[in-house]
Amino acid sequence: MDVPLQYINYYSSLLGNILLSADDGGLTGLWFEQQRHFATFLTGCEQTANLPVFNEVRRWLDAYFAGHNPDFTPQLHMIGTDFQRSVWRILLTIPYGQIVTYGQIAEKLAAERGVPKMSARAVGSAVGRNHISLIIPCHRVVGSNGDPTGYAGGIERKVALLKIEADGRRRGDIKK
């Protein structure tokens, strides 16, 4: 996987510091510090910069952490395998304040690919390798029993993020 030159910046959120990375194609990473798979493809040679995409991401995060459903998506550059990117594109379709299961994503992916079945475990692995947390909403994926499982940023953060969205939905903040 060839990764172009990356630029980094930081965002301080109510749930901890966030590292942002981008290239000329858009946002490539958004990780809570210390999370699993943190900055996976970064090499330490990145340059700190204040790119326009970082300003856009900050605006998105400010709205999100204020309890609102951002009405735009910053320019994204998803770096991963074809399978991972397919799963991440499905994650982008999960509405604000709603949840789906790994199995439901597997069913949707199978239908898209015209195959009878996809592995929910493989989907879970791809969800866990999402480099652009929050904006690609992997926190909206739960276990088959509805329990919040498997979030690289930590289950406590996943629960907090789902609460932020539930509160926003209760206020009627469900802009598309």
C-alpha cells in the first residue's frame, strides 16, 4: 500500500486529543491518541501543517462534539484494501444517531457483491481498521445483541459518542 506524503495536525476534544492526517487527496486519518491501530501508516516523517481540509475537519468536529449532526463530510482519502474501503463506504451510509450490526453490514456487502454471504468477522476486522474514526462512523456498529463492542478508541468512548448522537436525535438534530 503506497501512502503519499502525509501532513498532520491535532484537535482537542472532550473525549481526548485527536491526531489528524491528510494528503493532497483529503483526510487520511483521525485517531484518538492511544487508540488501537493508532496512526498505522504514519512513519514519523509527516509535516505539521494547517491545510484547508484540517479546518474543514475541525468545523465538522466542533459541530459534532457540540451535539449536532454535521451537514457536510470533509474531503476523505480512504487508504486501505478494496474490501476495507467497501466496508467503510457502507459505514458512511449509517445515519446519525442510529446503529447497525456487523451482520447487517455483511448482508449489505454480500448483496452489493452479488454473493450469498459475507463474513461478519471479516467486516468487523475492516471496521476496526477504519483510519478515519467519527467521520466514517465505526462507533455506530454494534454486536448482534445490540451491545457496543469492538471500538478501537475504547468502549467508553463508543458509548459516549452514541450518547452524543442520541441526545442530538432527541433534540431533533437529524439534518441530512
